[in-house]
Amino acid sequence: MISLECPNCGGRVQRPNEKDRYAKCPYCGGEVYFEEIHSTEEFHRLQNTTYQLQQENNVEESNRKNLREWTLMRNIFIGYIAVTNFIAWVLAGFGAYSEKENVTGIGAIVMILSFAAVVSSPFILAHKRSHYDVLNNQIDQGAKIKAFVFQIIVNVVVVLITILMAYVFCLVTGMTD
Ligand SMILES: [Zn+2]
């Protein structure tokens, strides 16, 4: 038997006949149209589907937000490593060349600060990395290990490039002439 909740009072209204398009609510006397929502079951099914889609959307949005934050953190690490390493090597190179020990000393301190990020970033980024693969919409159990290995490679490349840039910078500016 098909029944509906009365939109007016919430009472249960039975459909008198398969062909009847509306029925009178026995509680409030209001008219209930069966064409609009065919049955309570159908209505609840739709409600559940809508709720499920909303939940999935929330999870997806939260995963995307996590990835954005993680990517931002990774970019900050890379930028920090590049800048500090560059400054460290320029100072160390210039200090050593001009025999200014205090400049070399500052260079060494900056290098330690840079090295701290080089060593810690693979661990931190792997720890913060979600198992959830947003692009393929699935769980990726190897995501943390991949993030760890990838960050080590990125850090080595960034360090080598910035050392080369510091060397070229010193040559071009004549700091080590
Ligand atoms: Zn009613």
C-alpha cells in the first residue's frame, strides 16, 4: 500500500486507489498529491541518496583541502631549503675567499638551518601525507613512502641546483675574484 506523509500535518495518508492522484488527509483534511512524490519509500530513498552524495562531497572536499595544505607545506620547505642553502653557500664561499671568518661562520650557521629542513622535511611530509589519492579517488597505501622518497630526491636536486647557483652568483658578482 502506497502512503505519504501529509505535507500539512505530517499524518500518514494512504493512497485510496492506484489511479487516484490525490487523497484527503484523514487528520487535517488537506489534499495530498501522489503524483509529486510517488511513495514514502521512494522519497526516503532519494533523501538517502542525496545525503550520501553530500557526505561523499564533504569527504572529497576535505581530501582536496588536505592535499592543498600539504602541497603548500612542501612548497614552503622547498623554498626555504633553496633560499637558505643559496645564502649559506654564497656566504661560505665569499668568507673563505676573502678570509673573513665571521662571514664563513654565519654561512655555516645558515647551512645548519638549511640542513635541518633537508633532513626533517621527508619525515614531516611523509607523516602529513594522506593515504587518500584525490586524483584517482582511492586509498594509496604507499603514499607516505612515495612522499618520503620523492622529498629526499627533490631536496638533493634543490641543494645541488642552489649550490651551482651560489657558485655562478659569486663568479658573476665578482665576490670571489
Ligand atoms: Zn494532514
